[in-house]
Amino acid sequence: MEHILSIIVFFPLVAVFFGFVISKESIKTFGITVAVVEFLLSIVLWIGFDTSNAGFQFVEYFPLISQFGVSYYLGVDGISLFLVILSTFMTLISLIGLNIKKDIKNLVITILFLEMTLVGVFLSLDMILFYIFWELSLIPMLYIIGAWGSGQRVYAAIKFFLYTFAGSALMLVGILYLGYQYFLATGTWSFSVPDWHLLVLPFNMQLWLFGAFFLAFAVKVPMFPFHTWLPYAHGQAPTIGSVLLAAVMLKMGTYAFIRFSLPLFPDASYYFLYPVATIAIIMVIYAAMVAYAQEDMKQVIAYSSISHMGIIIIGTFAMNAEGLTGAIFLMLSHGIVSGALFMLVGVIYDRRHTKMINEFGGLATVMPRYAAIFGVMMMAAVGLPLTIGFVGEFLSLLGFYRVSWLMTLFAGTGIILGAVYMLVLFKKAFFGKVTKDENAELKDLDKREFTALIPLVALVVILGVYPKPILSTIDMSVKKMINLMEKKALLPSTKEFLIRVNHTGGKK
Amino acid sequence: MEKYLFVALFAPIVGSLFSLLFTARKKNVITALVTSGLLLFSFVSSLTLLFAVHDGLVLHVKLMDWISAGSLNLPFGFIVDNVSVIMMVTVTLVSSVVNIYSMGYMAHDKGYNRFFTYISAFVFSMLILVMSDNFVGLFIGWEGVGLCSYLLIGFWYEKESASWAGNEAFIMNRVADLGMLMGLFLIYWQFGTFSYEEVFAHVGSVNVGVVTTIGLLLFIGAMGKSAQFPFHTWLADAMEGPTPVSALIHAATMVTAGVYLVIRASDLFMLVPEVGHIIATLGTFVAVFAASMALVNRDLKRIIAYSTLSQLGYMFVAAGLGAYWIALFHLMTHAFFKSLLFLGAGNIMHAMDDELDIKKMGGLFGAMPYTAILMAVASVALCGVYPFAGFFSKDAILAAAFNGGNFYIWFALFIGAGMTAFYSFRLIMLVFFGDKVYKKLGFHPHETYPFVLWALLPLGILSTVAGFFEKPFEEFVTKVLDKYEFSMAHSTELGLIFLTSGFVILVIVATIYKYAKGGFSKQLETMPLFLLLKNQYYIPKLYEVAIFKPYYALSRFAWKQIDVRIIDFSVDMIAKILYRSGQQSRKMQSGNLSDMLRWMVVGIVILLAIAIFYRPMV
Amino acid sequence: MLGHISVTISSLNIALLAPMAIISFGALAIICIDLFSKNLNKSFYVMLSLLFILLDFTTLIGLHGSSRGFFNVMLVDGISVLSQGIILITSALFIVLALSNKPFMEFKKAEYYALFLFMLVGFQFMVATDNLILIFLGLETASLSLYTLIAMHNRNKAFEAAIKYFTMGALAAGFFAMASLIFYALTGSVELSVISKVLEARNYAPGVAILAGVVFMLTALAFKLSVVPTHTWTPDVYEGSSAPLAGYMSVVPKIAGLVVAIRFFDIFLHADIVWVQNVLIFLAIITMFLANITALVQEDVKRMLAFSSIAHAGFVLTALMIGNTQANSAIFLYWILFMFTNMGAFTMLWMARHRKNLWDSRYQHPFTKFSGLVKVSPMMATIMGIFMFTLAGMPPFSVFWGKLYLISAVVDSGHVWLAVIMVINSAIAVYYYMKLIVYMFLKDPITEDGNIYVANSSTPIKVVVGIALVFTITASIFVEPILGIVTQLMKSSGL
Amino acid sequence: MITLTHYLVLSGILFSLGIVGVLRRKNLLMLFFSTEILLNAVNVGFAAVSKYYGDLSGQIFSFFIIAIAASEVAVGLGLLVLWYKRSGTIDLDSLQMMKG
């Protein structure tokens, strides 16, 4: 298990270079093979992962620029482990589901490159390294949206790129400032997160730094009102792009909140708790409403993911084990479900070359299997118990209830409004009589689509019924993090808050 | 005994999964047979458990851990005690009957296999609901039955109205579920657990305000499931589903889940009588309110649906007044005769090619005598005429109301009973007697398959005799639920009973007489009151105007105006501004040499000026 | 009136002259050879110049420590060695580009190479002294040769560019002379070290006069660094001159100017005179903003790169303002990393050079020219894309590290707000670099044959691109040693 | 008695003249003349100041400036002639091929 993290990160990159010499015909198979190997590697990682150790494991460290404290520092813990697996898994699935013919070679290579960056983001413990992967991940997505997208693809691609890049500009300053603070405190430069975790920052500085990081993460999540790039990106992106964007890339933001914002700036996080939560609630309700108003299936799902990300934020800022664990699990579940939903839309788009809801109707009669899988995913999306969607949503809200029951009530409306737009979409597209005769002889899912979708369905059910192994692993690291926050908290109010939200029992 | 529990619980889901394999294929009787068999199997094991429990056993099984995070540790736990076993028996019995019945009813439907998949899935969720030993487990079943009801209401998804009704049911339940979820959250943070045992063990030590809140929140959930006002509209629309579904889900089992929740949490509700009072009051209101709508309706199934609503009201009254065992008893008896009523209605629809308007029937007795008899029995039971089942349970409720000193409740229920008698026999008369309107409309009604009638027989018998089990039932369930003491004199009780029965029978006779004479005059239907009732107090219209439409408009606004016009626009604006300023600054690049030189000189002059006028040296 | 002058050879410390001497000798040699044998192939001259440059380089790295010589006018300290090193490496890369596939008349002429070497001498003198006379001398030698080199490209635009550059250069020279006069008048010396001492001794009075001097000097140097508002020549000159020369101009004259600027402003920044700092910040900010927003609207890649180089200059100006060791090393780190990438980018344009404008009557390298390049020649598109992202400061490529260290220096000096402005600018800048990428990767090709994009390429040119590319990509590894060396040299020269 | 100040003032005036010329002149040749004036203005100053300090470096500087001015003229006229050959004018408004 030596260097397994480096292997996981750079295996796809190496594959990319080999990919250049492989011929068009066999490139997709190559891509899938690589993705499978990568996925297996991440599974090996899970097997090798010591579930009793909450700290970082498989750590790899060597200085890159020693005098400036930049280092190559990888490590995995309960928080990041499953996000890594999610990335590799969704990449694999999306590659299986891939059926683009145009420039397939470039596409596959780009996807593999993207996979590298995604895994890198979740594994890097050095802030500079993290920033590198964070920014690098934009390039392949830019290419995917811009080159294989539909309609105003170039506009969407540029918007996505510039928006997210500009968003993370401030973060860079924040990183360097923190590095300097560390230098002042210890006399040596370091950008490694574990080192920074030991750094106790004055309150005002925390506020500023929190802000600097917040913008970058908020744009990525995307949080209201920085979300407008998402509908365009999803609207124009090819299926595989949307899948990876929704399933994994959005999670980078929420992951970063948990990994950096909370433990680095506990007091600031508490200070900004209510504003952030308010934004999150707006996301939940507002995005759900906008989703309901959409005419394009893909847009519905795009906005729905904004809504769900809102719940994740809520869970994150509950700052108790229930909420955080729930938030992380919700990341996984949303990754799987939204990914599946985008693939399903892709299926119908391949057949009819339109995503407009009113183009369809009565699909349940024509494509029963398709309808069934869509239905399962829909139920997971609205968070039905015993599907994967329920666990995370339940825990996130449960966790936040301790912070504020009223806000939880508002955030909870998400489960109603979510049901509204999802069921209405389903009704419009699948129920009723077949009106358009183009739809009359659509063929049901073929083998490729099945092989891509069945694993997702299986996961939705299995993890819905038995999420414990994953939850407990996450929970362990989360608890560790919360303890860290408690230790670092400067203000008594923060400490008091953290203790309160992490213990049950009536108000003392 | 665990194995019986597991059989009872998992037999249905096995059947469901089995027939799931056939859903995409064309009709196949095997699915029906297998599911029916497994449901019966489940019923039998529930019965075994019933006797076992009667011998004083209480099963408590932890299956496996489900969710564990923070200090929360949530297993799949099941409990079989005197309360849940009653529910199990009722549910499995009715569902088995309905399943067998459906073999006939759905015989020619192209969704045949799908139907049985859904039914068994429903039974499974319902069993989880009643058997689980903690609130979240109950919530799983809660949502599960919600899903199944959504699927079954919208079973004929090609009908616009059906799928609409399905959505309405699901979403309305979601609204109520939010309330319930909040209740669960509060419970967790108060008690640190969800399991009934521990919660009820400590509920005494928590301050009353919190308990009240919990009670109310849970009751909101119950209101949704049991379609209490203002969530009642979905139940009437739910009649879009196949009739067996209405019998099973929307009469016998699912809609009573709310009542079950209150009974389950009786230890909690006992501590906060004022919440109980609210429940009782609302129950009373619904009992009358729904019955009133049933008076004038012409839709066969909707009439029965409204009567279900009003009966649920009765149950809530009992539960609210602390007479939990009575509530449970009425729940059970009601399950029998109401499902019988629905299934009978199903036969009629079958005979009449899904015609629902009772004014277009009449004189069907000749065509389908057995159905007529069964429905008559069910109606009598519903009205609460001695010796039928309804008499015992319903009179107990009235007695309880009177006993509690809540005379206005008692009176309302008394009136309600009268209404019940009226609309039930209005229905009977219009459907089975009088002149044969259907002949003119060219229907050729015929009695349904014998096996279907045989299947209905047990329900018929139970609706007749179940009442005599009142005493054993009471002492059986009060081992878990607390007893309800009748403080009033036995004579008053008897007096009440005679009063009520007398009134009911009077109404029945009057109704029969009136309709035998040809019913009410036409101009009655132009009365404003009549219209009010006919339009269900305009509440559905109100929801339409006040909620659905505005929400859609608001959503459109949020998208078109806020999202596109404001947020996105301002984002693009930044880019535009930068670009524009680029085009401006580019003018500086005139390409003319003397301009360039001028810029240089301008620069130096400005700097010199700065040097002269602004000079912070150190 | 003057005392008897006695000079010992050892005190002259001739060794310091060696590098310049070698190159000058090389230049003369080339001219003489040309006298005797005409029509030698350009490859001969290229290789010859390359040889001399290498020789120069070897003697250069022989020098170490900080030492004066040749009547104390020469000052060879860490910074000068470093800058000479950069200049030489760039020149080496540059001269190779003369071996292009298409024939260009300037490369046939021996004078071209002679002038090139003389220019090199000029720059080396410019950085290897703190004596205003020698600086002026070097500056003018270099500039005059540069004007000629530009003009030798022998296109109308080339002449126009040369004339514009020349005229403004002449004005700048005037300013420089004036500045030196003022300081001479104030201190009676033309050596920066002495000037600094004297000024310090009398505690920077009289303010106005000194600041006037600073202003003139600032403008003169700003012209070299193409800082607003003296930047107007940059796009035109770059457009007019051949791509390699443009690339060269965006690196070498600027580093030379930077060295002089560092030496000069050190006087005032040591005594932290707020005025100088503020003015520099002010200039830096406008330079960044103006260059970036103007670059947004360019239609020609070369002009865009010109503006980008202005923006980069503005970027390093911020570090110049800070003037501590970290900042100065940041400047050099940044410039070294920038140099490779920039040369690479311009070389790519050089590859795609044509006799006449195929795509646009006005521009040689309009964006449209590169549409759909990835389909036609993916390799080239990818490389160009990498260069663009690098210039945009995309991690983990070379310039990112420079940017990182630079901004870090700014942050550490307490100017966080300035750092914010810098990152905002780099965010703006991304757009125009990405514009090219969008054209190359996201648009459909206008032509099917990819050869026109590599019409002018030859093995040597490819090698240059290769070097630039490898360095750009693997910079993450080189940053450590480079930063080490740079910092150490900075410390050694007390900056 | 003519003091240093007079010289410096003179040099200043000359310098300003040069600048004005640079700004006003449209004729390239005149433009070059103006730049020459600039440099010579500086020369005067240097000579005077070096005399004042009794230090040679000023005069050395002015010598170098003269030399450089000469070479500037050489290069400048070369370019000018080239341009004249091409465009038949030495009006500097003719140099407008590149802009924007």
C-alpha cells in the first residue's frame, strides 16, 4: 500500500499520455479499462483503510519548494475517502454510458485528465497542491462543455471557467496570507493543512480569511447568488459533462468547506453561521421553485442540485457530527442520484435530440424500464426512506435542528418543493397518453445504458438500506474534526455552541 | 417466534419482488396467485403471533443497524405487542381479501402484474409502519405507504386526473410529513433516541411545553396521512385509483395510520390532554364536515370516501379523549365494513362498466343480489345498528365523548351518526332499489365471479360479529394501552345507546321511505347549501386559486425575472463593463507617434505635479 | 588641476570585462568574416554567435561575489550576474530562431548578427554597473542596435515600428540624461552608490529636486519596462517586428531595465520614502488594469501578447515597489519563468509565420487564424494552449509559481489589498488568453491543411519550443533550485 | 557675473524647448532635431555642474552624450531615409498603419 495515493492520483494522467497513441476505435475501451483499474484502486484504498483511525492515512509527503514551504502532501481520511471513490466510480459509469462519436479520442483523454484532477483535489493536504488541482480541474471541463456541448456551448464554457476562476482568485491571496501567518507564528513556511490546523488565528483575521475562502467555495458549490453559471453549464454540456459536473465537481466546494473553512476558522464559521444558513435556505427554496418553472428536463435537475447542495451546506454548518456526517453522505448520494438523472436525460436526448419536457408524455407506456429507473432515481432525489437520498437529508436536517428549529423548518420545505418539481416533471414526461408520434416508437434502454444505470440503482437501494459502514467511517473523522474545532475555538460563545450542538438532551 | 415475525413481515415484499419480474410482461395469473399466497401466509403468521401475544409474549427484534452518526444510533427494530399485532392481523387480513378480490377485478387490466407488485409492496410498508419499534422506522413505513398510494392512485397513469390525484396525495402528505419530521428531530434532541421504549420512559421528565410541541407536530403528520382537515382533499381525489386500492389503502389501512400513530404514542399524548382535546375537536369537526359532503354527492366512491373521512374523525375523537383502545377497536371494525363497502362498490362499477353516478343506477338488486346484501350489511354496520360491528365501536366513542363531559362533541357525533345513516341508505336505495335507470342507459349489469364473492364473505361475517369481541379486545389491548374508565352511571350509558340507536334507525327508516317514494325534489339542488356541499365547501377550488396557481406564477417569476433578469444579468454586466472599458482604453492606442510622445510627456508632467504638490518623503 | 592618476592593472580587475569583451570581439569577428567571404549561410552566423554567447556564459558563471573594477565603473554583483545569465540564455534561444524554414532577408546579412551581439554587450554593460554613464551608454548601445534589428525585418510595419520606437527611445534617453544631470547636480556624482550615500547624509533634501530627478529617471525606465503611460509603443513595435524579436523584446530589455530600476529605487526604498512607493504602486495598478482591459479587445494574438507583457511588467512593478530580498528574488523568479513561456509562445507564432497575411489584411496573427487548430494540428494547439494557460498563471505551470511567490511577497509586505488587485487582474487576464484557447479548441477549423501553421518551423525552432515547453510544464521541479540560487544571489548583492 | 544657476536655467529652457518641439513637430526630421536639443540641453548642464564641482565625470558624461547623440542621428536618419523611400513622406502622421 505504499504510495497508493500517488498511484491513484497519477495513474489516469499516465493513461492520458498513453491515450494519445491509441487509435480512435479502441480509445473508449481503453478509457473504460483505465477507469475500472482506477476504481479498483480506490476500492483497494477503502479495503486498506483503517476504519479505527480517524486521522489521515497513507500519508505521502515530500517538500516541493522547501524554503517556501510548498510540499507534495497527500493523505486520506473518512471525509475524503468516499469522495475519492465517488469520483472514480462516477467517471467509470459515465464512460460506460458515453456514446459520443465526435472526437471521441480527445473526449476520453480529457475525461481521464479530469478524473486525475478530481481525485487530486480530494486527496491533497497541501493547500497549494489543492489549489493546483482545484484550478486544473477547470480546464478539462471547459473543453468538454465547449467542444461537445450544444447550443451556446462556448458562452457556457467561458462563463463556467471565468466565473469559477475569478471566484478562487481571492482564495489564493487567502492561502498565501495564511502561509505567511504560519511563517510568522513558527518561523517556517508551510502550506500543509494539518500544520495549519494547529494554527490559532485571531478572530478578525478569521473573518477575513473565511470570506476569502468562502467566495471560491460558494461559486463552486454553487451558492445563491453565485449559481447562474450552473444552468448554462448543465444546459449546454454533453451528458458526460453534466454527470461529472453535478456528481463530483460541485462536491469540491462543499468538501472544501468541511476540510478548510470549519477547522481553520471555527469562530468565523460560527460568526457567519446564520448568514450562510440563510443563503443555504434561499438556495433550497428558491432553486426548487425555479426548477419547478423550468421547461427543460436538464435544467430542472440542474436547479434541483442547487437545491440539494443547499441542504448539504445546512448540514455542514450544523457543526455537529450528525449534520456533518449527513452532509458528506448527502454529497455521495446526490452525486450518485444527480449523476444518474443526468444520464437518464441523456438517454432520452440521444433518442429525440430534445430535452424539452412538453416534447414528451406517456413515456411510461413506451419505455417502461426507462420509466422505472427514472422513478427510482426520482424517489431517491425526493429523499424517500430506504433510498440513498433519505439518509443524508435526514441527518443534515436533524443536525441543523439543534442550531435553529425555524431555519430547519424552512430548509425542510425542500422535501416538499423537491417532491413538487420532481413529481410534476415525472408526470408531464412519463404519464398521460403518448401525444407526439415521434415518441410512439422510442426504443427502451439498450444494453450499454443498462450496464451504466443498473449499478447506480443498486447503490441507491443498498446504501439506502445499509449506509452504516460508510457513515461510521465518515463519522469517526468528523468527530475528530469537531474536537479540533472545539480545541481551536477562541471565543467562549463558539465553544459553548459547539458543545451544545454536539450533545442531546433538553436545554440546560 | 421470531420466524413468524419475519415471515409476516417479509412474505409480502418477497411476493412484490417476485411479481416485479413480470411487470414488463403481459398479464400472468401466477403473480396474483403467488402474492395472494404469500399475503395469506403473512396473515396466518400474524394470527399465530396474535395468539402468542395473547399468551403474554411480546416480541422485540433488532434486525440490524441502519443509521449511526454522532450520538444517533438507529437500528431496524421491530416490536410485536398487543397493539401492533392487532394492526398486523387487520392489515394482512384485509389485504389478502383485497388481493384475491383483485384477481377478479383487475382480470382484464393490462397493468395486472404491476398491480399486484404495488399491493404487496404496500402491505410490506404498512407492516413496517405498524411493527417498527421506533419513530423513524414508523416514518419509513409512513413514506413507503405514501409511495405505494401514489403509485396506486396513479395506477392508470394515462388518465390525466389519475396522475394528478397521485401527485396531490404524495405532495400533501409531504407537507404533513415535514411537520412529523420536525417532531422526530425534537424527539431526538430531547431524548437522544427514537425508540418508543426509551422515549416513553423519559417523556415524564421533560417539560410539558416540549411534549406538547412534539405531540402537535406528530399529530400534523397524522393529519396528513389520515386526510384530516385541511389535508382532506387528496382522499376524495384518490378515488381515481382502482377500487380495491380504495378499499385497502384509502379505507381500511393506510389512512388509519394517523390514528395508529396517536395510539402508539399514547404514553406521550396522555401527558398533554390539551393536545388530545385539539385532536378530538378536529376529529369531531371532520366527522360532521365529511359526512355533510357525503350527503349530496352522486359519485359512488366519493360518498364512501367521505364516510371514511368522517369515521376517521370518530377514531380521532376517541384517541383524543384518551380512549385509545376504543379508537383501535373502531379502527379494526371500520376496516372490515368499510373495505367490504368499497369492494361491493367495485362489483357495481364492474357491472356498470365503471359508471360511478348513483343516479344512473337503481334497481340493481335484481342483477346482483349478493353484492347488494353484502353492501347492505356493511352499511348497517357503518351506521352502527345492533348487533353489527359498528354499533359497539361507534357507541363506545359516543359514550366516551359524553363521559368526558364534552357534550358538544357528543352532540356533533350524534348528528354525524344520523348523517351517516342517511347517506349510507341513500346510496343503498339509489343503487339497488327504485326504477332501473341503467336500462335506459343500456348497461347490462351482472353479478361478478363467485370466488370474488366468497372472498368478500369473511369481511361480511366480521362486519356482523366483530362487535361481540369488544370485551376480550379491550382487555387484550389494554395490557399495553391504558384503560379508559367510564365514570358515568350504567343507566345513562344505556340511555345514550338507546337514544343513538333509536335516532339512527329512525333516520334509516325515514331515508328508505323517502327514496322508496322517489327521493327529494329537484329544486332542492338549487339551494345554496346544497351547492356548497356539492362543491365540497369550495375548498379544492380555494387550494387551486390560493396555492397551486400562485406558486407556479411565483416560480416563473423567480426564474424569468430574478434569476435571468437580475442575477445573471448583473454577472454578465461585469464582463460587459470590462469589455466596454477595453474598447475605450484602446482609443489611447491611436497609433499616431506624436500622441504617443504626448502621452509620455503627459505622464512626466503629472508625476512632476504630484512631486510638487504631494510629497510625503518618509 | 587634477592630481596624477596612477592605475595598477590588478585594480582594473579586467576579468569583469571578459564577458562583454568576448561578445564585442565576436561581433567584430563576424563583420570581418563578412568582409572576406560573402554569402555565408545564416546557419554559420547563428552558430558562431551561439558559440560566443556560450563562451560569454561560461566566463560569466566564473564570476562570483560582488566586486568592482575598471576604474570602479563596473559592478559585478549577484543581481548583475543573474540578469546577464537570463539575458544570455534568452539570446541563445532567440538567435536559434533565425534558422527558420522560410528565408528572411535580415538573417542573410552578417550585420544582423553583429548588431545583435553589440546589443547584447549593451545590455550586459547596462546591468553590470551602477555608474549612470555606463548605464546610459549600455542602454543606448543596446537600443540603437535594437532599432536597427527591428528595421531590418524590412516590412513597412517594421520601419514604422522602428521609427516609433526610436523616436520615443530618443525622448526617453533625453529624460534619462536629464535625470542623471539632476542627480549629478545634487550630489556631484554619477555613481548610484555615492548618490545614495550623499542623499542619505543630507536626509533627502531638497525634496522637489530629488523627486524631479526620480520622476525623470522613472519615466526613462518606465519606457523600457513599458509601464503606463509610456507603454504606447509596445503593441505597435511588437506587431511590426518579427515574432522572435518581439519575444526577445518582451524579456531582455525589460530585465535590463528592471535591474537598473532595482538598483536605482533601492536608494529610496531603503530609506522607505513613501512617495516613491506610492507612485510605483499607482503606476503598477494602472499598468495592470489598462493593459489587461485593452488586451481584452485585441484581434491579433501578437498585439494581445504585447499587452499581456505590459500587464506582466505591471505585475513585477509591485514587487519592485516593495524592494526587499523576497520581492527582488520574486521579480527574478517570475521573470525567468515568464521568459521561457513567453519565448515559447512567440516562437509558436514564428512557426506560423507567412510572407503575406492569409487571414486578415491588417493582422499577421489574427485569432481567427487559429480557429479549430486542435482538429488540424492537435500537437501545436495543445502546446500553444499550455503556453496560454501558463501566461494566465494557471497552476501548476511555470508562471504560476512566479505569480505565487510574487503575490506572497506583496502579502508579506502588508499590502494585502494590492495582492487582491493583482489577483483580480490575473482573473481578468485569463479571459484574453482563453480567447485564443477558445478559438483553437472550441471553434471549427477554417482550413484543412495544418502545414500553414508550421510553415516556418524547422528542427532548431522545434527544439526551442521543446525546451520552453519542458521547462514550462516541469517548472514545479525547477522552482526550488532557481529560487534558492536567486535568493542567495540577491542576498549577496545586498538587495 | 554668470553663475551655475544661469547655466542650469539655460539648460532647463533648452530642455523645455526640446520637449515642446517633440510635442509640436509633425516632421520627423524636426522631431529628431528636437531630441538633439534635449540631449544638448543636458550637456550644457553637465559641463556647468562638473565645472562647479571640479569633477570630471560630468564632462565625461557630456562627451558620451555627444557621441550617443551622433549615433542616434545616424540610426535615425537611416530609418528616416528608408521610410522616405517607401512612403515618399516624412510626415509622422503617415506612420499610422498600426493602431488599436
